[in-house]
Amino acid sequence: MSKRISILGSTGSIGVNALKVASHLKDDLEIVYLSANRNAELLIQQAEEFKPEAVCIVEEASFPNVQNALVGSDIEILLGREGLLELASRNNVDILLNGLVGAPGMEPTLIAIEAGINVALSNKESLVMAGDIIQHAMDKSGAKLFPVDSEHSAIWQCLVGENIDDVRRLILTGSGGPFRTRDINSFDTITVEEALNHPNWDMGRKITIDSATMMNKGLEVIEAYWLFGFTPDRINIVVHPQSIIHSMIELRDGAIKAQMGVPDMKVPIQYALTYPRHLEAPWEQLDFLKCGDLTFEEPDFQRFPCIKLAFDSLEKLGTSGAALNLSNDYSVYRFLNGEIKFTDIPRINESSMAKHDWTEHPTLEDLKELDSWIKNHVESY
Ligand code: MG
């Protein structure tokens, strides 16, 4: 029996790859809902190919295009942020894949979990912002999170069959991004083009900048904390420039399990959608004889202060993760617009964490207020 799948963010990098998975697994996965922010043209193309029951376009200006193109089909069209949240709550699906970018992806995760839907989570910001709230909602509804982030998918796969008490620590690998070996004194002059040029992974713009600052790895530490329940002292980062080992677990007896493969997001996406099965896939396989040396280095907290901020946020918990994440969303946006320097990103994030009005158990409302405070704070920098 095929699984019914809802995809939020279907025209983004994760969504597009998920649909590649769906098109080769036509008998196993049925695409039921699709949502896009503003790329009407691609959403229409996807709707025509996969014939979902409903689509949502968030940006109002793109609505007429979608409507005109799908007139006469029996595809329902939802509109705006409201339509997106409505789609997230529809629980006649087996899995909702959340491929949304940044903080706006958090509420749809929560809504889906509350509706009892298992969420394949690419939007790590959901857990960084509201790990506590989502955890409670999961306990209540019984819905689960299936990691899509390659590192967390790797750990999830390594944990299969293990007793969690036997795991000493999680080892997250990271490529180190494009500036791993760049002279630290020239970080001030890093351009947007340089930062968007990732050596191994082909991803969206926001996450590519996060990889360049290594904020991404920091956010992944926080994500691992919430997904697997390991304290920060039991979550380590190892820089592994080739991105062949996607992450590891170390067991009490010293055994280490690693999950490996070519760096291709379709692999973790497919596993999240077909879990617990590893179904046939047509992508390139890892060739050990051609992949060259695998090397490992310690992460450089001085070069990449954003990693340290993430560990700090886990010491403080409460709103610290949300403040860090929101601040990072807005500062990366400003960097991409050419308004601030690369090195301003960690500076602004640190200031947002230190200066915001910290609370221990924020509600969704508190987080919305925090959002506008942080937005102002970052814009006034
Ligand atoms: Mg990742």
C-alpha cells in the first residue's frame, strides 16, 4: 500500500529532491498535498505531474497564475500563510515532509504534530526554536519526527537496533564549509558569492550561508539534542571535509558506527519517506576506490563563533535557541542583501541572545513577540 505524502516547500531544494524520490517510487509514495512560497510556475508543473488533491501558494501575487493554470482540474488551491497552516493540519496523510526554510517552518511542524501526523523534518529551525513545545505535543499526540537532515538521518540509521543507554556520544560530521582554510584575517571581506559556493552539498541559499558560518552545524547540535535526547557534552562535532561519513555514534564498548554515502539529500529524504525500509534507488553509489582519503579535524570555534553560540544556547535553554535562530535568519538575509559583513552574522546573533528578554518556558505567542523584537534588533544593527 502506498504512503500518502504531504510536502511543504515543494519548490525549494528539499521539496524538489523529494519529488525526484516520489517519481521513482510511484508505487510506494502518493503525493497528496504540495505547498510553495512564490514559485507558481514550478508549483503548477509539479501539480500537473503529481496530481495532488490540493496545493497551496503562500504569496498572494502568485495566486492568479496558479488558479488560471489549474482551472478545470479537480485540484483544490489554498492561499497564503493561512492556507499553509490549514494544509499542515490535514491528517489524512501518512507523512508530512517539512522542507520550509527558516523560522516560518516551525508552526507548521507543531500543527502537524498536534494533528497526529508523523513529520519528516528538514526544517531544523522548528526544533531549535520550539523543541520544548514540540516535544510536549509529540508526547500528547503520539506523532513522531523522522529526521531528514543528513547528519540526523545518519544517527537515526546508526541507532537502529541499539539500546540508547549503550550510546556514549553522538558525533556530528560537518564539511567545514568553504572557509575552513581561509585566512581568518580576511573573513571581513567575504562576499556573498564566495559564501554561496559550497564545496560538497548543493542546497538552498539560506542553508549554504549557514554552512559557511558553520551556524548550520550549531543548529544541528541543538536539533540532535531535541531529536535524540543527548546532553550537549555527549554531542561532538568533527570536521570531515569530504562529506562521505554523514555522522556517527560511539558506543560504550568503543565501537563506532558510521553512516556513509555520496553527499546526496535524496538518500535521507527517501529513508524518511520509506522508513523503516531502504528501498531501491537509482542514484549514484559511493565508490570506495574512487572517493579518496577521508580526513578529520577539530572544529575551530574561533573561526566559527556561531558553533559556540549554539552550545551556549543549550546551557541556557528557554528562549535562547529561538533568539539565536531568529537572529540568524534575519542576519543571513541582510548579508545576502549586501547590507552587513559576513563577520557581522555571529556578532549580531550573540547580541540577540544576550539582549533579548529571556524566558524559560515560552509559549507560541511569546515566540511570535520575540520574533518581532529580534527582527527590529537585527535591522537596527
Ligand atoms: Mg545537515
